[in-house]
Amino acid sequence: MLNVHLLQSEPRVTLGAAAPTIGPDIEARVGEIWQREKELRSHDLYNGRLFSVDYCDAKTIVGWISEYRYFLAQRREPSLHAALKIKPLAVTGILSCSDGVLFGRRSGRSEMDAGCWELVPSGGVDDAAVGSAGQVSLERCILIELEEETGIGASELSAHSRAVALVEDPQSHVIDVGIMLAIASSTAQIQRRFAALENREYSELEIVAPAELRAFRRNRADSLGAVSAALLDTLMQPGLCSGFLSSAFELAQDKTYKNLK
């Protein structure tokens, strides 16, 4: 069961926590798992660096930079979390365009949620997102993911991004920040941009009209990623956050740039 917390603004994200000390036995086990994974899929495996959360509330997120291999080992053997304590930070965009909300089907080669549908753009926060003062801009992270995954640039947004929810997954230990985005592009324009990408994280995209979101959520219950499902369930609750989606959709239809902040 995922935990969803509504946000009034984007949390302040900074480095400032010390990574846990890892004993030689745990380090050796991580090395064994990493070597095995390399042998299985060496062409797709890269030991990147990710932001791991130490402290998190609605206003502040503090963490450290960890190697990806520790998170992978923890995924393969969940009992390792007690020693490794990896809680990756990620961003998930709720992107409204002139025709609806954007979803993507993850490639079958993906490490997480292969073949599942999810809100687009989505991705982890890595060390490249950390500024000189140790601060992380989640808006910058989501805009980088947007361009990489769809070919859409930040200049095409109809409004600034808006962080609306924090999603914690106790099982995977991933903490996601849900961020509203709006663009004026049509389905055809988005699909053309996507088709022109050389490297695609998604096998296909789908734009779902606001009136069809509940049916989409219901019909894709078995193939919709857990974070995306939790965000939809929260944002579509009557009288709670449904206004977020309708406001974003109205902005997506308006070609005049507006500032939500």
C-alpha cells in the first residue's frame, strides 16, 4: 500500500545526510549481485549515482548520493535494506495536453515495471540534478525527463510545473514527487515528437481524455504502475484534488503562457 501526501509547494531538496557505513560482508554480497547482473545483461547495466532520501516531509527532503549498484542489490535481496538504507528519490509528471493526460508503456527492457503503463514523464533523481550549493531542483529534473522521453522542450509548457503530491512506497522504498505539467500540443504533435526519438524508454504513448481517466484507470488496473495509480486515485477524488487536473487541462488548451506559482 503506497502512502500519498498532498503538497502545497515543491519541497526543498538538499544533500546533507551521511551515507551509512557498509560492512565488508554486505559489500561483498553487493559485489556478487552486481557481477551476476552484469553477466546477465551487461549491455544495459550502468552503475549510475542516485539521490537517496534520509529525511522527508512535505517541505523538506534531505539525502545523500549513492551508487546504483546498492539499490539494485537491495531490489534483488530486500533484506539488504536494513544495512544499505537506499530510498531513491524520483519524479512523476502528470502532463496535460490539449487532448488529455499523457501515459507511456514502459519498454520490456526496463529494470522497473517493464511493460507497465505509467504517467509521463517519470524518472529518478541523480547526481546531475545537484547544484553547486547541494540543492536539487525537482522542476529541472522533470523537464529533463520530459525532453528525453517525449522530445518536448521546457519552452513549450503552458505553465510552470507544480508539485502536488508525495508518494512513498514502503516495499520498494522509492519516494516519488508528483508534478503537474501542461502543454498546448495536440496528440498528433506529441506522437510525431515521440516517433522522432532515437532512444525510447517507452514502447508507445497514449493520451487519455479527462472524461476517460476513470475508465482508463479501471481498465488498466493490472498493467498500471503503482505510483501512477496512486496519483490518479488521489487527484481524481471528488472535492479533494480534482481541480488540479481540470485546471491543468484548461491551461494545456490555452496557448498563452501563465504562471501557476
